[in-house]
Amino acid sequence: MHKPLIIGNWKMHKVVAEAVEFARQLAASVTPVADRDVAIAPPFTALHALSAVLKDTVIALCAQDVHWEEEGAFTGEVSARMLLDAGCRYVLIGHSERRRWFSESNEDVNRKAKAALKAGLLPVVCVGETLDEREADQTFSVIRRQLKEGLNNIAANDIRRTIVAYEPVWAIGTGKTAIPEQAEEIHDFIRQFIARIHGTDIAAEISILYGGSVNPDNAAYLMAQKDIGGLLVGGASLDPGSLRKIIHY
Ligand code: PEP
């Protein structure tokens, strides 16, 4: 099993100077976290500057998206090699905001995950149901499909390096958190899905993060669940004090 992984997703927040100031404060306050893996996911524009600030700290960098091609005429896009070059270790793929506002499909997610793995980045593949889907009793079928198509044809050795984040869409940025047992049910389902394809040993190794209105008060309850291996934190990661508390849950 991996160490618990905490990723702060800044979304479209912070210019470079703000990001650098934040990273300095955070790095100074969370140095002794040998039992945790920590990353922040700033906007693309701040990645390079942060890689200098975070060098020799325990905090890694995560990008918020990646394109599936290695290079070419794809205006506005950023490749996995560029992200590695900018200092990233992780990349978020298929965040629900990408799916909702930029029409990302499970097939796009699959191509992006493969490109990230090929380049040596660790993909954080996000899945989760909307409120309508949950109320229509479609949670399991939606997540099964996101996993089946999103992780399609990824070899066992690469699945080992893949992180899955369960983020119920109704819990993102809404202040509504899935109750820990509700989240655990889906995490267990995700692990069983991977076990059916790749075997229980590989499934046991996978980190499955929870995301959706995580804050300093609920982090420990969520992390107490057997299959929750880390947290993907949006709003509460924008303040160094609250992110520090979550890291030290
Ligand atoms: C996210 O952006 O992945 C997220 C979970 O956001 P929040 O913590 O604000 O709900």
C-alpha cells in the first residue's frame, strides 16, 4: 500500500506570485511529513516557478490536465513531456469540471492516461456520479463505465502507477461531503473492479483518493475508511493553513 496521498487542486486560482508565496508557507509548515505524499496542482502558468520553490521539499507538483498527443498542431494544449519538464510528478485526468465544461469523454480520459503513463507521469483518473445519476440509482453503472472506458487497455504494470480519485460531482465545491461510509462503498467498488481485471494484488496496491468538499474537520473521518487512500482537495487547498491541517489530519 502507498502512503496516504493528499493533492490540493487550485483549479483556475492564483497568479505566479501568489502561488510562490503559498508554496513557501506550505513547505515551511509541512516539512516533517515522511508518512504522507503531498502534491499541489496549480494552474499551468505557475508550474515552472513552483518547481523551483518546491525543489528539495516533500511537496510534489501535479498538473490539472494533459493532452494525449506528444506534440503537434494542438493550439492551447500541453503535452505530458512538457509537464514533466515543468517539474510535475502527477497529472489530474478527467476532473468533473473538464468533463462538464469541456465535454471530456471517457475515451479522452483513456488517451490522456496512456499518454501520461508513457511519459512517466502518474495519472490521477477522476470518476464520479452527478446528483441526478445518484438519485436515479445509476451510481455504480456510471462509475463502472468511467473505469471500463477510462482505464481500457492499460496494462497491469501501468495500472499499478495509476491513481483513481472518486469525486461525487454533487459534493464538489458544494460543501456537501459524502458520508465516509458512502464514499467507502464506492472506493470498495472501484477496487473490486480493478481486482476483476488485474487481480487482487494489483488492486490492493492502487491508491484511491476521495474528493468533494474535504476540509480540516472531515479529513480524518474520511481517511479512517479502509479503501480511502488519500484526498483530492479543491476549495480548502487554497488556504495554506487549512491545507496544512488536512495534510496533518
Ligand atoms: C476538486 O476540485 O477536485 C474538489 C474536490 O473540490 P472541493 O474540495 O472544493 O469540493
